[in-house]
Amino acid sequence: MSGACNRAYYAMFDAARAALLAGKEPVKPEVIKTHSGLIAAFSLHLIKSGRIPTVYGKSLRQVDQIRLIADYSDEEPDRETAASSIEQANQFVQAVASYLAMLL
């Protein structure tokens, strides 16, 4: 289950990074290479501006916390937590895809 939580988060991380880059947000590339920098930039430029609904900023932070536990502790996430992470990642990626489609 740890691997599923990890991959769900990284799908969100990559989608958030793509949204920031495609939207030509004034973010230094080195900032969005770190987890905390990317989450802060995503929140500042895309959530607070209303371009992407607030729920997706919360999802990104929540799945990041699950990933940290899955990757760096002895706790194995249960099936329900992994399934929730995957579902949140799916919805997040779809929301970012919709945002990116509007930019075209």
C-alpha cells in the first residue's frame, strides 16, 4: 500500500508542476523542485487565485502527508487510505488537465 500512496502523490506533484509551468507563473524552477516549495507555489498561484478549486490544494497536502508516513515510517497505510489517495490523485489530475485545456 505504501507504493500506491507514493505513486498517487507523485502523480499529483507532477501535475501541479506542469500547471505552474504551463501557466507561466512567476515561480523559480528551483522552488518547484522541492515538495514544500511546489505545494506553496501551487497554493499561492493557482488555488488562491481561484484558477483551481481549494479542495485540490487540500488534497495535495493530505496525500503528501500520507506519502511521508508511507515512505518514512514503519506504518503501512491500510487499503482504505491507499484507495483514498489514488482517488484524490485521479480527481486532482483531472482538475489540472481541465485547467491546462483552458490555457490552450
